[in-house]
Amino acid sequence: MKNRRTQLLSSSLFILLFLFMVSGCKEKPIENNPNIIYILADDLGYGDVSAMNEEAAWKTLHIDRIASEGMTFTDAHTGSAVCTPTRYGVLTGRYSWRTRMKEGVLWSWDPPLIEQELTVGRLLQGQGYETACVGKWHLGLGWQYHEGFADSVDFSKAVSGGPNEVGFDYFFGITASLDIPPYVYIENDRPTMVPVKYTQSSSEYGWWRNGLTGEDFVHEEVLPVLTRKAVSFIDQHQENNPDKPFFLYFPLPAPHTPILPSEEFLGKSGTNPYGDFVLQVDHTVGQILKALEAHGIENETLVIFTSDNGCSPFANYPELASFGHNPSYHFRGHKADIFEGGHRVPFVARWPGHIRSASRNDQVICLTDLLATVAEITGASLDPSAGVDSYSLLPALLSQSEGPLREATVHHSINGSFAIRKGDWKLILCPGSGGWSDPTPGSPGIENLPPLQLYNLNKDMGETVNLGEEYPEVVDELRALLEKYIQEGRSTPGPVQENVPSDNWPGLSWMLE
């Protein structure tokens, strides 16, 4: 009974905190709240979607359908060039470097990154939505350990700090990337099985790290299993709660390594296994669209498809180039990099009756913008401490805005390097890629490169000509704006907020000069 009272008290305190963060309602621009589906691919490049790249070696028919029946954003960016930070930003509307995460990604055993921040799930729960997360989490979990063994996880016990505690009524998925152990499914707050075996693969495309694996977990079957679970959520919702809107956050584990296309997709792209896996991702998108049609709710649903960062070099860029395909399109770099290939991603949205079909938007947007977007759609007013890096995309989606929605956008690489984009100008605050492409951090000769890079992306989308010395006034303006965003704890208008302090901000050496 005491534990029950403690749980009730904890729940009451959370509800009070939530009501404080989502403070009332404003006038709604949309009459009825739509269902919302957010599909987040993993390591899919801008050039991998044929609607974005007329030179693509394959056709992503289902993703292209969203584009033809909706809007294509040509200048969409992730909050980071790697996955954990981007996922944090997607759900909270905040750049992840405002947290303890100043570089890199989390591992499966790391504690939760999201704490009391308002998330998209929490916001939509408060607006009457049924919410679900199906797929790759990769934002940390609170594991329980066997008594007396600090490094031995007890998989029979519940985990804390996961999706159920940050705004999702239902969760089914995996802890992190498909190449990071433990390889177990988690349903709501518990692993579906206690893993007792170890698996590892070292093949060129299908490799994963050695680790504990559940008996019900087969790497090659994970994407199909998650797809069925996502479709099942839609089916069950429509059967049990057809009058209630739903939010499905569907972060895919693909086409990230291990690159494991199912047998029916082998050879389908005419390139290599990565191309085949991309087409399986496209098929997954098609299954979601098919489920909406089966229930007759396609006109009542906002579907957004995008990716968490650029394509990984494990896709084998040289091999794909032999087929005339570049996952990064005409952009420099790839996953992990501060260059455009690291964080410019495909982004298409469909909402019949609201978004014009076959429309295009060239404004700079960021995946952190989802929180403010759904807040405006549903009429929720955000507390000043919430979504500090989130701008509503609704005016753009409804073709009601021609000017820039964002003042500027901050980019971040895997090693914590910063860049800032305003208009056509992009300032990079490091001498190289800040990631995995040449020149890499610490590589020979990098000390001889200019410490800053300035590019005009309208004239030089490939970031080939550094204009830093020619336009010192632009460098000074962008540096000052980035410093303001960092020091004020936000990039949107509002009161100053606090970042999580740290003695290790790898990307801030330029502020100490």
C-alpha cells in the first residue's frame, strides 16, 4: 500500500509539472487534431530518396508518394550529425549539447538523457492523444542490476527512464542501434526475454558487435517485426479508440548497420546490400500508408518522413558511385560530419486537405521543430522553458509563409564541433570535418588549415571555397549569434535558460580565443 501511495504521489507531481510546462491553450489554426506519424529513418542519406535526387540509382516509390501527395523540404537538417543527439532534439525541441551530451552518442547502458523536459509525447498526451513509440530508442535507460553485481544487468526487471516515462503510452523496440548490444526487445518497460546467448557478425555489411541476445531476437527480422508492431498499433487504435487522435513515433533501425535486407529485397536495387536495404525501408513506409488507407484515415493523418543524419560510410560510397549513386547527393561529407552531408536530410510531409500536393519548400528547417509544430497544430501553449530550439513548421506546411521561419540553425558534429547557418551563409567553427571524412580531427596537416570555414551554400553547395578571409564581417556576425544562442540557453525568442554545465565542451575552443 505504501508503494501504491508513493506511485500516486509521484504521478500527481508529474501531472502538476506537465500542466505547468503546457500552460493552457491558444487559438487553434486547425479545426480537428490530426493523427500524427513521424517516421525517422536511421542513417539514410539525402540522395537515397529519389524524390530528392533525380540521379538516384533506385526508386523509393512510397517515400516519393508522400512527396507527390504532399510537400518536400529541400533544406532540412538534423540537430546533430549522429543519432542520439538528433533523437533528443526530435522529442524535446532542444539541441542536445544543452544537456550533458556535448559530443558522441549514448551506449545501451548509459542512463536516460531525457529527464523532466517536455517531449512531443507528453505534449500530445495532454492534448488527448494516444501515443506510441515503436522502434529504436537510443536515449538511455535506467537498468536494474543483480544484487551485489554492479555490472550485471537483471533483464527480468523493469527499466526506468524509457519511453513510457517521457510521454508514450506504449513502447515496443530496441535499446539502441542494431549493432549495439544488448540485443533484446523491450515492450513498455520490460525486456521480452532474458538474454542468455551471445551473437556477433563480422560480415562486410551485416556486422554487429558481440553481445547478449534474446532468443526471440533475430537481427535480420528486426525491421519486419517493428513494422508489424507499428501497423498493429494503428489497427488496435482504430478498433479501440477511433474517435481519439494518435501519435506514432516510428524510429527505424535501418538502413543503419547491420545492413540486412530481407531475402525478398536482395538484389532489388541493382546496386549493393545498402541499396536493397533502402528499398526495404521504403517498403516499410508503404506498409504504414497502406494501414492508413485500410482504415480510411489517410486524410486525417499528418505523415512526416525524414532521417536522423546523413548516410554512413559503411554503405560503401565507392561501390555505390560505380552505379552512379551518391547517398549525400551533391553535398560534402556524410554521417558524423559538420559538412552538409552529415546533417542535411530528406524530409517529406503529407496531410491531404492541408498540405498542397507536389509542393516544395526551400526554407531551412530542423528536426527540433517538431515540438513547436504539433503545439501549434493542437493549440497548446508552450512554457518558455520548453522547446527552446523549436520553431513551428505549420505556416510552411500550409504554404502560408514565404520568409524564413528560423533566424538561424546550429549544426553539431560527432566530436562536438559547431557550425551555424543563417540564410545562404554557413560558418564552421573547426578546420576540418569534425567527423569521419577527410580532413578528420587530428589528421596530419590539419593544424595548417584555417581554424574557421565560411561557405555561401547558394553558390557553393559542395562547401569547396572557404570565404572566411573575404567576409570577416559575416564571420563576426555568425560567431556572435552562435555565442548568444549558447549563452542564453535558447535559439528561439524568450527568457534566458540554463544549459547543463560541463568542463568538457570540445567544440567551444573558438569561444576561448
